[in-house]
Amino acid sequence: MSLAAVILSLLLSPLLLSVINRSKALLAGRRGAPVLQPYFDLVRLLKKGAVYSDVSAGLVQLAPVCNLAALMLCALLVPLGPLPALVHFQGDFILLAYLMGLGRFVTMLGALDTGSSFEGMGASREAFFAALAEPAFFLAMAGLAKMTNCQSLTGMLQTISIQHWQHNAPSLLLILVAFFLVFLAENARIPVDDPTTHLELTMIHEVMILDHSGPDLAMIEYGVALKIWLMAAIAASILVPPGTNPLWLLLFLVLMALIGGLVGLVESSMARLRLIRVPQLLIGAGVFAGLALFLEFVQ
Amino acid sequence: MLTLMSLLLFLLVLTNLTLLGSSRLAFCIRTVALQGVVLGLIPLVGLQPLSLQHGLLSLTAIVLKGGVFPWLLLRSLQVARVKREVEPFIGFNVSLSIGFFALISSVVFASKLPFGDNKDSLIIALALFTMITGLLLLISRRKALSMVLGYLVLENGIYGLGAVVADHIPMVVEFGVLLDVWVAVFGMGIAIYQINREFDHTDVDRLTELRG
């Protein structure tokens, strides 16, 4: 039963990317790519060969594998609505944060290893913004832990109920907003980073993977999809009432699609922030999450 | 249960943090107006039983702070042709962080004050926080209009404090304060216009050699 969450995550994660792309296409008045396009892309990339830079020391080849491995481990820790995570213990959200950090770290090493100055620039930006997103993430998690008196991700997310929404609506809303901003920053979406841009001077995540090709790129793209899925799952779990009713799972999946649609809406309706404004957004997220934690202590 | 009161207090905190973090002056003016309305509503919601005088005072405050002040300030904004606070003395990130710590310390401080019950102490804490925000805006911003906003936020905080101890303060004092603020905002609007006409900027740090 608990294996179901992991299998669902691994299978369905590219679908969320396609929901985001679909909603963007709809809002722009286009028809959009087929729903299964991310899967086709992955298969296409897996069939290709890879090209490596002459100056690399091999980290370029190692990075996508390590990144994907770290993110798949994350999938073991995140519950999907009514389905508990396969592994849960006290403080597992810290492991989750640092597994994602590990994935980011090896991606940055791989980017530096290609010897391209642009990729180094992207890696430096990624490190900076991730450092700012981390306090916001932990403050949001601490707020949830204080509210629910649980220390594991599964415990926290499955304890939140209608009662919490009645009594602690402001702090839950603040946590949701803070978490959504961290979600946008961590997954390199607009307004922090534009996933479709290929102008080296402005991009963050895309510039780090410029020199990856073939199966390596497939692993990175799959990792991107998995990360979006997992973080959206945490956000959706805050909204879904607990219980083992299979209907809740359906509701949960609909909520995930709605979050995808929201990301699409944000991407269609606003421009990327200037790089110097991004820290302000993330510090704002940190202040929101801190305020939520503070509200929990005051009550 | 989530009450209207806690929603108002929550809005108060959010408006303060928004003011500390945003640079567009027109947006800041509207935020201060919203804050004034929220503070005007607090005695209406919180004071039981509500006397006619206090209702009148709240209504006057709401009309002044939510309608007249923003109108005056937006007009002088148009005249002065400034859109945003470009480089404040204390950056937005730092002032946002300072604001967060000010919030925590004002709650700790208010809990030590010998005032009524728990809910009153929260209102006092947030009123203190509003005053600190106003002071911070006053000292850290460069445009003259931002300083007017800081002054208004400071006054909002004082009004919030007054809302808690409203039974003990004579009406005349409260109305007097409101009149003072009105005259001040009126005067400062004219002053900004004059400064702008003489010097084609309203940066306060370049007004050091202004002599009468």
C-alpha cells in the first residue's frame, strides 16, 4: 500500500509538467503539445547518444545519475495525500531538503565541470537562490510541525484537517504562500527563472544543463519533473483532508493538476523578475513562513 | 475559531510588512490607506459595548485615512512625478528582516506590560509594531513622500494603541490628533509640490542645505 505512493510519483510526475505546458498553451490561445509529450521526449532522448566536453573530468557524466538518484530517494519520503510515504520518521523533512540539496549540488558540480563560463554563472546563481529558499522551506515546515505536533512529513501532512483550517487559517495560508514561492524558486519557474529561455545571460537552471545531451538530459528532465511533482504533492497535501478513502486520492490528484494550472497561470501572466529582485521574493517567503511559525507560538 | 478581529490584526501585520518591502509609491499609499481602514475597524469590532462617540471617531478615522489622505497623496505623487523609491538608505531586504524581528520583540515587550487580558496585549503588540514600522520608514527612505507615509504609519500605530485604552482617553484628544494629522498631510503635500518646483527632485538627503 505504501509502495503505491512511490510508484504513482515515479509514473505520473511527467504528467504534471504536461499539465503546466497545456495550461500555458490554453492561456496563450494555442492547442498545445499532446498530454504525453514529456514521456515521448524522455524516450526520444534515451535513444540518443551523448556528447561530452573534452575538458571535463567525468563529473558531467556522474551529475545526472546522482541528481536523479537523490530525487528518487525523495520520492520515498513524500506522502501523496491519503497515501503515506514508504519511509517516514521524525525529522524526515530535513533529509528531504538535503537530498534535494545534494541533487542540486551535483548538478552544479557537473555544470562547473564542463568548463563553460556560462554554466559556472548559472551554478553560482543556483547556489545563491537555493541558500535563500532554504530558510523559507524550513520555517514553513517548522510552522507545520508546531501546528500539528508531528515531526515527520507524513505525520504533519496527514494530520492537517478541516479543524486546522478553521482555527489556524492565517498561518496555513502563509505557509502555503511561502511554500509556493519556494516551489517556484526550487523548480526554476517564472518569476524566478524561465524554463523556456535560452538566453545565457538570464537563465539559471537551463544554463547549467546546456552541455548535457541524450540519456543524461533525459535523466535531468525526468528529475525536474519528479521534483515539481514532489513539491506540488506537499502543497496539495496541506489542502486535502486526511483519511484513507480512495476518493480523497482522486481529489488529491485533481488538486495537483490545479496547482499545475496555477503555475501555468503565473507563467503566462507575469514576467521573470530581474535577478536582483529575486532575493527579495525569497526573503519575503521566509518572512511569511516565519510569521506563520510566530502565529503558532502566539496562539 | 477564526474571528473578524484576528483577520483584521493579521491584515495589519501584512500591510506593515508590505510597506517595508515594496518600492512603488502609489502602491504604498494604497497600502497605508488599507491599514488606516483596518485600524479604524478594530474599535468597531472589538469594543463592546460601542458608544456613539467611539463609533463617530472610527468613522471619521476611516474616511480621513481611507479616502482623504490617499487622494491628497496620490495627487502630490502625480505633481512630483516620482514613481518609486529607488535606493533607500536601508535596503528592502534588510528592512523586511528588521520588521520581522521588530514584530517578535514587540510581542515579547507587550506581554510584559501591565495591560488587561491576552487579546488586548496582542493589539498593543501590533500597534507597537506599526509604530516601529513607521519609524523605520521615516529614517530609511529617501523620497519625501515616503517620509509622509512613514509619519502616517506611525500615527496609525498610535491610533491602534488608543483603540485599546479608548475608554480612558477623552474624545477631544483623539479628534485633536486626527485634525493634526490632517493638517500635517495637507501641509506636507503642499511642501512636496513646492520643493519639487524649486529643485526638480524630492530626495531628502539632498535637502541638507535648505535654508529659510
